[in-house]
Amino acid sequence: MRAKILEDETEYSGDLGFKVFKLDSTNIKPWEADFDNYESSLEDYISNIKPGRSEEDVLYEILLKYGLDPTLPIEERIIADKKVFIVGLGALVLCLADGITLDAVEGIADLKEELKPEVMRVVFKDNGFSGSDGDVVKANAVQILRQHDITDVKSL
């Protein structure tokens, strides 16, 4: 579901802005293994977000999949040099950056205390935990978030 922002305001007076959504295919590639060319299939799936899709496209798809209203306030912050989207005052936190560090995870965990949402969901891009220590960082990230009572953690 690809979000498009309509910028044509010719029929409206003043400085009005609004979002228009158009139903589109998912932003996330489905796993389609080609067993005759398995190595190529794996390389194609290294990035599971379709080419040409923005972080905002993925953000709005996740909002809809979680059943959250797309008109909720969305704040963008930089935490440990990573862009983080905060939706609905902390109901959902989304980080689609590459090279996610434990400093970024700690910063996201601190949002729970700052914003005090009833429930906080956190979503990462799975290949954002790349590199030789990616699996260790991902496992530690889940534990850090659990220590802050954030148990709904997903990666896509």
C-alpha cells in the first residue's frame, strides 16, 4: 500500500495539505525461492523491501496492518544517527535504518519512559541488523526492549 502525498491545491484557497492514499501492492517482497537458482534467490532477498519504495510507504503499510489510524500524529526523530518514526505518541515506533546499533535501541527503549504509551510496538527492518554481529545486535535489542516492558517487537 503505497502512500502518495497530493500537492496540487489548485481547487483550495489557503495553505491546506492533506494525504491521499492509493491502494497498491505490498512494499515487502514475498519470499519466492527459485530452487534451480537458489543463490540468486537469496541475493535478491537481501533487501526485502521492493525497489523504489520509501520508508514512508512502508510506514503507512505497517500502520494499516496494525489497524492504526493513518491520521495519527507521526513524529520523525534521529536517535543515535538513525531515523525513527514515532506514531501516536509512542503506540508504534518504526526504525527502517541500516546498521542499527544498541545505542539506537537504547534510545528507542527510552521513549517508553518519555512518552508513557499504554502499549508500545517496535518494528525494525530485518536487514537493518546487518554485518558480522547483526544477529547478536538483534538478539540484544529484543532483550533491551523487554527490560523496558516492550514485548511487541517485530522485524520485517
